[in-house]
Amino acid sequence: MRVLVTGGAGYIGSHTVLALAAAGHEVVVVDDFSNAKPAAITRLEELAGRSVPVHAFDLTDAARTDELFATEQLDAVIHFAAFKAVGESVRKPAAYYRNNLDSTLSLVEAMQRHDVSRFVFSSSATVYGEQAPVPYSEDYGFLSSSSPYGQTKVMNERILSDVAAVTEGWKVALLRYFNPVGAHPSGRIGEDPQGVPNNLMPFLAQVAVGRREKLTIFGGDYPTADGTCERDYIHVDDLAEGHVAALEHLDAMSEPVRAFNLGTGTGTSVLQLLHAFERAVGHDLPYEIGPRRPGDLPAYWADPSRAHAELGWRATRTIDDMCADTWRWQSQNPQGYPED
Ligand code: UDP
């Protein structure tokens, strides 16, 4: 297929472009580079051994989006492009709703006009809210999220479900990610957060490379085995392969919309991840236990059985693989991608 990957220069997008190319698909990227660097594309092209066409614009521009579909022959869309910082979304809700909803609506309308009917959406485990039983199952029906960021995922899932229900031929996969970490084993592409990382793994990686003094663990008194929060960390290359599996499954879907958890099914605590990262680096890393971060849940992980049964996909990479690959990327690129 010829696949439009929105946000294809970003962390998960770039790894998915590579997985698509490896599976024999053609890729067209759209990215406005507001939170990604052009160097990611150069490196992708090196790794894929072919050029990747890139359109640099903001998808909230509906006219530009329509023009793209008028000029490129496309079979499917994988939509990653979005604002993604939970804390920032609390401070700037209007910007998050505007950006994350308008971009999807531009795509949906352009796809309807140009008869493109395959859609894979980048959703998140945050849609399960605070009450869902663990492990999280796709059958849970009361989707909600405490942050505006998470709420844009809930609303986008709803928009796509409503559109697919009434648009002939539409097939939509809603992929609910757990905690993506790791990097391509080449060390050439990886996660490159701007400013202070919000997420645990990139923060740990920056401590290890000397950019941050120490890790602060947000809470050591949770009702878990070691008192720190447990999450379902998934290697970004497993996640990328999950997108390819979902894309290739769309035509066989009996319903217009289907949600799939992409996780491993196992919880790992903050302390366990820290110690795994120390093994990858080869020495201890400085840390302290600080106060809880507002909004964090004690422990959750995926029930990944639907993705295995229906997509034939399961995560295969271990926590040690995730740490080793993150460390290779971070140590080879201590400041992230070069500016160019
Ligand atoms: N965390 C931490 N220190 C940090 C960043 C994160 O202790 O500097 C913890 C956080 O409280 C959570 C886990 O690491 O329990 C994963 O956090 P992250 O932000 O990576 O993902 P989230 O839980 O928001 O999906």
C-alpha cells in the first residue's frame, strides 16, 4: 500500500515508517516539524535505503490537506501527528483541542473527498480513565480521561467511529498504546524530547548521559510490590510492527471500527525500570524518592490478547532490550538529533 504517515518524523512515527518500508509498503510523510527534526527523515532514508517524500505543513490547514490528497495517490492513513504533553494540555486546553481535533477532521474530510477509506489511529491507554479494571480490556465502555490531551484521544476515537459507521467502505483501527520506550537497534533514530522530559525513560537516559543530575521518582508509597508505580512498557519497534499488522488487517475486519491494545501485558515498576537501565549502562544511577505526581495511577497494564488473536501480533522485546536500545540511541546522540 501507499501509506500517508502523519507525524512521520516523530518518535513513534519514524519507527513505523521504517517498519512499513521493511514490510514492502510505500510511505509519504506529513509533518510540520513543530516537535521533530528534519534529521530524523535523513536518517530514516539511510536506514530504509530509499527516499521518503515529505510534506511539511500543519494538518489543521484543511485546504493544504485536501491538496495533498488531490496530488498523492494514497491507500491508507496512519495518524500520529498531535500535541502529546499531558501537563501542557492542562495549561493550554484550547490549543490541544484545536490542534488534535482539527487535524483529524481535515484528514477525515480529505479522505472522504478522495475515496481513501483505511485509517489507523494513534490512541492511548489514557482513554481507560481512572476506573477501568486492570488489565485494561478494549471491551471497557466508559472511556474518559482526566487531561485535555487524553480527552482529545477519547474524542478522536469517537469522531472516527461515527464517521466510519456511516461512510461506505471505511475501516478504522484505534491503537491504544501503553508506554512506548526504546529505540531502533541501530541507535540512529530514537526519542528526542524538547526541554525537560516528562516521561520516565527519556529522563533516565538523560541522567545516564549526564544531562540531568538525578532521577526523581514520583512517589514511593503506592500500594505496589516496591511502592513505585507500575506501567506496561513496550518497545517502540514492537509498537511499530503493531501498526503494520493493524494496517494489513483492516480489509479483513468485519466491523468498520475496532480498538486494539498495544502492550505487553506485564507491569514493571519505576524502580525495576531504573535497575534495568542501570544494567544497560553498566553502573548505578543517582535517584531520590519524591512526592507523587498528581494524576498518576498506581498500576496498570494491557490485556493484549485481542491484538494477538485478531492481528497475529504480540510484543516480543524485553525490558532489557528496551533499555539497551534506548541507551545506544542516547549515548550515540547525547543531545538528540542535530539541528540542520
Ligand atoms: N516517573 C517518575 N519520574 C519521572 C518521570 C516519570 O517517577 O521523572 C514515573 C511516573 O510517576 C509513572 C512512571 O514513571 O509512574 C511512568 O511515567 P511516564 O510519564 O513515563 O508515563 P505515564 O505513566 O504518564 O504513562
